[in-house]
Amino acid sequence: MNATNKNKRIELLKKTITMFFPDGANIKQKGLGTLEVTFSKQNYPALGVNLECFENPKLNSSDQIKSFLSDNLKIKNKVIRKDELFKLNYEIKVDDEKLVIWKVLHYLKPRSFRILRFSLTWPNTNEAEKAVKPILKNIPNIIEKVQFSLSRTVYDDLASIEYKLNSARCESKNFWEVFKLIIPTKWLIEYSVDGSFAKVYMNSKKSLHFLIERFDININQPAENIDKLVENLIEEITKEVSLTEAKLKKSEDNNYLFYFLAIEKDLKNINKIIQNKIWYRIKVLEKKILIFSAVFELSSSIELENKLYLEKLDQIIGASEILA
């Protein structure tokens, strides 16, 4: 867990923020940067707390920050600024409920941000109003004591990676003149000496890469049932693989995409589990089956980093083409 609960001092995302809650608060971590806080034995109403790091060089004016914090809603309340902190709170009525939202935006030069959100919902009844009144009174005190790290944390670095992946300029690459991928221009491609496979490095440190390999299967005569042919082929390829989250997709012109997560023990360290995301792009021609595999090892010790690159690869390989 990335939260510690000692004397109601809470740290989230490796000390990106530190918060202090009343002694009587009940605090549960619901996600990586998400808490649920209640202030009574009934555990209701619950205060939602969420912290997110992101990078946005275009968020550089008071109007843009106000629009961002208000989610483009027409909010009369003013954004309060103190140094590099921007605060806004507002209330919304949804059907028979009330929702109050507090947001604190922390700017970390040159273009990193941390957004801390608090939200509280309760029924629009007199009884609920009485229960929520002391909580509403206390939340500004909690927000006032929030401490943001003045140094970059690993989650700021991950936010930077996410921004660069989403905004990267891409170009089309044809591997072996047959397999088309659209990848960021800064990714480095290295072919093996015999040209049978290629490594694509996704960062400047070359610590993360995926492997692409091509192999063809000749068929003596056109298959009567191509779907069945591909299913049998997949069974043969994966018969000794422990896999999860397997999916097979078919598009036009007998073009298939099969992907899954493979799990195996490290032969050098029996206590270590290796996870690989594997994709097979398959196309059945009249006398040949073209197969391109892509393998990405989830090798980062930071789960979120693996997830960011995995999401990008899912997009890239999902849009790949076999030019035949």
C-alpha cells in the first residue's frame, strides 16, 4: 500500500502528499491514489479522496486553471491561489442528492501538476443535512493541512512518461516490408544479425523494449474453414504456455489478432514470476499463413509504468497491418 495510517497521518503516492485526519476518522485505501474516509460508526457519509499526478504544458493561465478545476462548469466561486497552490470548491445538486467537491491543484515547475480531489455526497434530506454538517465544517481544516512534496516523486516521473506517450509524434514502419506499425519516432529499432527478429526500445535508457518476430507456415491447399484453422494454430502455439486474459479478434480479409498475458517462473530465480504480454497478428493467404508476434515483458518494478507502456502497445499493435 502507498498509504500509511499512523495517528491519522496519511501519505499517498510515495509521499507526494501528506494529509492529517481527525483521530476519529476511519480511513480505507480504495486504490493507488484513492481513499474513503468516514467520520462515524455508521461509516456514512463517506468522503472520497483522490490524488493524481499529470503533466500539461498548456495549463498555463488563470482562465485555463479555473476551467480545469471547474470541469468547464459555470462555477461562481473563485479560485483561491497561494503560491503554487490553486483551490476551488463548489456544490452540485444531482436528482435528490447533494454533492460538494473540493479541489487543490499543486503546480511543480516546469510543467508538472498534482490534483487532489475531495468529494462528499448525501441525500437532500433534513436528517442527512444534520449528519453532514460537522463533516463539511471540518474538511477545510483537513485541506489546509495538506502538504505537497516540493520535490519530484516517481509518480511525477510516470505522469511525464504518460504525457510523452500520448503526445509523441509517430511514423509508419514496415517491418520486413510486410508488417506495418505506427510507432513514436523516438523509439529505436534494432534488427538481429540474421534479420529474423527486431527489438524496439521504448525509452532512452533501453530498459523497456518489445520483441517482434516473423514466421510463415505453408499450407498445401486453401482451408475450407479458416476460423477453425486459426483456432487450431493458436492451440498449437500456446499448448505449453500458462496464459490469462486471452482474446481473439477477427477483421476483414482473414486477418486475426490474438493476444494474452503469459506467466512463467524465472529459471534463474524460482521466487520471481515473469509476465509477458504477447500478441499474434495472423493473416491467412491462399497458400501461406503469415504470423507476426510481439512480446513485451512487464519488467519494470513499478506496476504503473508497465501499465502505461502496455496501454500504448495495445493501441499500436491493435492498429497494425499485414501488407499482403
